[in-house]
Amino acid sequence: MSHTTPSSTRPDLLSLRLLVAAIEEGNLIRAAERENIAVSGVSRRISDLEQRWGVQLLHRHDRGVRPTAAASAILDRLTEVLATLDAIVEDVGAFASGMRGHLRVHANMTAVAGDLAAHIAQFTAAHPGVTVELEEATTLDSIQAVRIGRSDIAIISDTLEAPGLHKVPWLDDELLVVLPAGHALASRTQLRFDDLLDYPFIGMQHDSALQLLYRAKANELGREMDERAHVSSFSAAKTLVAAGCGLSILPRVAACRTDPAPFAVRTLDEPWASRKVAICVRSPRMPASESAFVNLLLGQARNHAEKEPVGLQASGHPRP
């Protein structure tokens, strides 16, 4: 059986906004000033609410007002509803007048090495009133940047948690083994992680999500990695691998990128070799420009998945 609310008890939005203002200000005069309305109007509308609902909402005293138990019980919901309505008005206004704003994006190396730059160019071409500021950072630093408000959007590895924030899976990412040409393991078609731990390893930054993942997996096996070098770019890692300094595990977008240096690319036969790159924001309720950018990324991810070719080619070495 459906339940309907009699029209006589349905409050208007202005009355609800005035009630919230009165509670937050603790004074009808300040609430009236905040909402640019006469004090008598504030008092009358709140009294009308009390009469409609048959419950007292404010305790009135010489120094101002304070909420009753009934008003306190609904305050959080009222605040959320009004904030949502304000955001709707702001978003519609942004589209009506031409979207404007400034987006700060932190992204891990995998995203920057991929098509993120092309997506940003596409977005700014469609929304010339919005500027996008991109900073490459580790997943840990990107999560922290969003948490403290220094970044609006982070593109991160989904292998790390982001408590208190909102994550959306974006791209599938495959981790591959990159070996010097002629390496003893290059003759194998697939490699287990345990096989790699017998050799020097070329890794990313000490606190990168990739490096943290590899250390954790080595620890699960009761082994340690011979971390021979740490670099801040996939290109530098491949240069060191090609020179014979060690092997590395890199995302597909980096391992399969055409490169003149001689190295071999092999499949990593581990369930965790398939991971997600995720989009991280403070809340699923985003401003218009932020939401538009995230939706563009998600749309491009769907297109990419539909067009993803079969097989692997890197430096002249076909996928085994």
C-alpha cells in the first residue's frame, strides 16, 4: 500500500531553509539577515510549519532559539536536501551559462603514460571555460591530496584503499614482466612472481602503489626483493632493463609502448597481475565540471574496452 503526504503538511522549501538557518544561527534576527527576509517572515513561516506538522520545532527564549528534539532529529536530512538542491541549481546554471571552473587532477604514472592527456585535451576543447591542472604523483600522495582538498580528482591504483573517499573503477590494467634481451627467463612463455625474485629488480619510487604491491607479494612468499634501482618513470625503468641492470614489472601501457631499446615482454602468471586503475573523489555528489570530466573518462574507458585488440606487441617481441 502506498502512503501519500497530505498537501496541507508538505512544507515549502523557503520555510525549511529558514528553519535550518534559525537553528544554525540560534537567533531569528541573524537567520533573517542571512536569508535576506524580514524577521516577522521567519517567525511566521516557522510557526506555520509547527502548526502544519503539529509539533514544536523551536524553543524560543530571550537570547534566541534552540531546536526541539523533533527539529534536531530532522536537521541532518534537511541540511543534506538543501545542499543537494543548491548543487542542482549550480549545475544547471553551469550548463546554461557555459561550464566554468578549475579542476585539479592528481594521477599516477600509469594514467599519465596512457591516454589521460588526450582525454584532458578533449575535455577542455568541449569546455573551454574549465581549466585542468594535472600533477603526476604516487597513489598514496594522490589519495592524500584529495582528502585534504588539494586535488579534486585522483587517478590511482585500485590496489590501495582510500577510506572516507569515493572510488570508481576506471581502466583494466595488466602487469607484465620486462626482461633484458637474452635474459635466462626470456625463453619462458609465462613467468611466476617467485621466479623473478632470484634476479635484481628495477622498481618505481619506494612508496609507489606498484612497489608496495610487489613487496607485499614477496613477503607473502617469505622472500625479499633485490631492489637494485628505483626510478620515477617507466621509460627510465626500461632503459635500465635494456642495459641489463635487472628486470621489472610494468603496466601494459608502458611495457607495450614502442621502444628502440632491446628487451622482452612476458606474461606475469599471477591473479593479481590484472588490476584496476580507479578514479577517486571526495564524494559521489560532484560539482558540474568535476562530474563532466569523470563521465568523460568513464565513457572513454568503455570505448577503449570495446576496441581493445587481442595480443601483445612490444619491441618486436610478440606476445607468447
